[in-house]
Amino acid sequence: DQQVKQNSPSLSVQEGRISILNCDYTNSMFDYFLWYKKYPAEGPTFLISISSIKDKNEDGRFTVFLNKSAKHLSLHIVPSQPGDSAVYFCAASAGGQNFVFGPGTRLSVLP
Amino acid sequence: NAGVTQTPKFRILKIGQSMTLQCAQDMNHNYMYWYRQDPGMGLKLIYYSVGAGITDKGEVPNGYNVSRSTTEDFPLRLELAAPSQTSVYFCASSGGAATVNGYTFGSGTRLTVV
């Protein structure tokens, strides 16, 4: 039973437009959330985090939104660039250092 | 600054063979992790360690063993390789602020068991 779901296996977006990647979770005890980006043949790299006391966190072109009541978070990338093409993983933790990962969404940014 | 180093990058094993996947970090991180990633799936935690001499099971520990004799090294041992262990293995580390800064991952070991 997947506790962290990313229901869109892939997403294509035009360069310069907004990319929205979604993540849903089932465990109401999760209170820390991370997004990672992964290029082929490399390990995941950390992008941005959010805790349950916030509903939004921004870092440059990346913004994460958290809706606790819906158990849903999303990553917005504005504007999207071809270098953003990668697999994006959502991960969640119930306060500890161990995170549960979603299956990932492959983003393709088209020039 | 090398970060997290995994060796080997690729390996093909025959059923029943054993091997050790090496992981080393140079950031003086206390927390270290082993994950596996199967096609179309998220990363699943195999084992983790909160410091030298301390290890614990994750979600999918069967068929694996670990040790943590130093802060820097966290090897993963496969004793009797099975086709179900064909996967990409990632080692990661954290200084204890993973909830804010996430983990630092190695580049992975792609293992095929035939």
C-alpha cells in the first residue's frame, strides 16, 4: 500500500510555462515533505522542503504548496526550463529522519 | 568535496553469489541509508544507521545485511543473490537535518542478478 502517491507518471510542458507536479499521501502523521530531482544515471538531488506548519515554501523558481486537509502537496516550477527535465520524487516523513518516497513523475520541458 | 561515493557503479551477479556494495561519505554525517529503486517505483528503504555501531531495518531488509563500524562507511551485503534483488541501489547520508535539507545521495549501483 503506497503511502506517498504521484499519480502522473509523466508530464510535458512548454519552455517558459508553469510545471505543476502533484503528490498525495495517506498517512496523517506525515509532517515533513521533500521534493527531489533525479537525472538519468545520477542520484536524486534535494530541491525543496516544507513542514506541516506551513502551507507554502519558495526557493527561486520552485514553490511547494501543502494542503494538509486534502493530504496533497504540489511543486510549481516557474518558468520551466529544458534543464528541469528530470524525474521528480515527493517524499514524506512522520517527524523522523526516515522518508517514504513516491514513485516519481517524469517531467519533460519542451523547447 | 566528494559527498557520497558508491562503488561499483554496475555489477552483474549470478543467482546465489554474494557481494558487498560500498558506500562512503566525507561529510561527517551521522545518518546513513540504503534505498533500492525498482522500475516505476519509488525508493524503498532497506537499512539505515543513526551512527557508528547502530543499524536498523527499513521497509525491505530481507536478503541484505549492513554494518557501520565507522562514521564514514556503510556497506550493504547481499549474501545469496536472487533475481528479485535486481535493482538500482542508492546510498544516502544526512547530518540530522533531513527534514529541512534532505539527504545527500550517491550516484547509485545498478545490480543485475541472472
